[in-house]
Amino acid sequence: MSYPAMTAPTRHPMDPEPAPSTKARAVFALGLVALLTGAMVGGVIPATVALILARQVRRQAYAAGGYLLGAAWVRRGERLAWAGIVLALTALVVASIAGLLHLAGTPGGQDFDSDTD
């Protein structure tokens, strides 16, 4: 007895292949750089670029209709970028407080000799 051959459903020839987004990895890399340099306040620039690029990736992924991969890389990159911004803000606040404490510790006004009226 012969059975009919089972064939796998084929895709339409005009359907594109799902492709990874190259910008998604760039968002992750920039987010990582932002996290690593965030404490030195230099992480704000790569974090800003990562967030702008992530917005573009999301727009392109929506327009691609599901054929553009890399949403997980974008999410991770955005989280790292925001962490880098938080580190930079924390470093600025700590530096401001340290500067104010240093300023408060120094005597104010001119220091005259004891025999000056």
C-alpha cells in the first residue's frame, strides 16, 4: 500500500527571508559603551545615540512587518543606555555634592592679620 507523499508547506516565493537588523547590534554595542563610560559622564553621548538608533530600528521593524529580527538586542541596548545615563547623572550629583562640601569647608572672605582693624 502506498501513502501519498507528505510535503512541507512552502512559502510564497515573493516572501522575504527574515533578516537580522544590523542597527540592533549597534544599539546594544552603544548601550554597553554607555554603561561602561557612564560613571565618567562620557556615557551620555553613546547612550543618546543608542536611544535615537533604537527608535529608528523599531520604526524599521514595524515597517518590515516581522521580517526584521533583533528586538531583543534593541531592548538590551536601551536598558544599558538608560543605565549609562543614570550612572552619569549619579556621577554629576556626587561631584556637585563633593564640590559644595569642599566649598563649605573653606573659610569665606579675606583672612587679615590679627593686628588689622
